[in-house]
Amino acid sequence: MSNIRLFFSESLFLKLSSKLDKLQSHYVNKVMRIKVDETFSLFNNSGEWEARINGISRGMVEFTVTKHLRSKENLKEVWLAFSPIKSNYFNFMIQKSTELGVTKFLPIIFERTIVRKINSQRLEKVIIEATEQSNRINIPKIEKPQNLKNFLSKNKGKMNLVFTDLNSKNKKLDVNKLTNKPICIIIGPEGDFSEAERKEILSYEGVNSLKINENILRSETAAISAISIVSYFTNL
């Protein structure tokens, strides 16, 4: 079987016969040069399956599912709450965070947020491509933008909040304070949190304040660093 992995949004099951969409067919046929009777894998949140190419008609790849490879993942929930940033850096942050295991993205509009709208379709495409590349099965979710107050209120008592605070003196994550609830890392905007926002976040029950670096980091760098630190301390 080739190392090609493609996300398939419809139901997957043994002996399913179907077609790839136009873009995926072009990728398999013209870019990767996969031939009839060769195999690749398809996945979605239900698991991963081997598929064999039956034919290529008018540029569309026809396949049959031949084998179940993996069941869905039961991973620790890791969320990333962040301020939207400029497009290229934004795409990079979402891509790398997906590779590192984030299961849900929560855009927050802070007082100093500059970019206040997101292209959800574009970000979903980046997420799917990163999931395909990184051998994951579960596709991370991305929520609609919300303000900090709504985010904290809606998730009250539902998460372990890791606050990346440049003013904190704590440089290690105390895993003994974490519960079995999802771990949510919150990253500030390019202009940092306001003092009022810091107080609001620090008042959240169960918050873990963490200084991830002595230097001031760009938002995308802070996100990748924080996810890696949390992963190290919790062995996700």
C-alpha cells in the first residue's frame, strides 16, 4: 500500500465502492501516479481503511474499500484558544498545532486583537491536510470566534486552562493540578493580553499560569512552544 492518506467525509465501511472528488482524484492520479489495482488509505473520525483503485474514468478515481486498518483515536483532548493573526502565520500555526495533537481550535477576539475575522473554509482545508500528513485520524474542530468573557463562561468547569503569561514566575506545569478534563492552552494576541484580561483569566477556577519563555514570542511561536511543553509534561 502507498503512503497516501486522504480524508473522506462520507461513511467508510468494508466493500464500499465510491469515487474521490475532483481534487483528490487529480492528486492520486496525476501527482502521485497511483495506478489501477494499487492501494491507498482513507480515513475520517470513524477510523482508517485501505482502498483499492478499480478504475479512472474522466479523471475521477473509482475505488473499493478492502480492509479496515485502524479504529478511531481515543486521545487526550487538547484545545488551543488563540487570537486570529495574519494569514500566512495563521495557517502555519494551525498546521503545526494540528501536527502536535490539538483537537479543537477556539478563536478569541481580545481587546488588542488586530485580525477579527477568520476564513473557516481555508483553515479547515489546512487542518485536513495537516491531519493527512501527520498520520492522525481525528480531524480537529474549529469554533466560531467569540470574546474572552463568553469563552470562559461557556467552558466554566469544563477544562484545565493553561495560561501562557509572560508575567508569571512559574516555568513548570504542575501536572498534579490537572484533572481528566480537556487541557486548553490560551495564547494572547500580538499586543499581548490587557491587564483586565489577565485578571479575568487568572480568576478562572483551575487555571494554571505558565511562563513559556523569557523572550516575547510571536503568537504562532508561543502556540507551538506551549503545546510542546504541555505535551512534554503530560506525555500526551
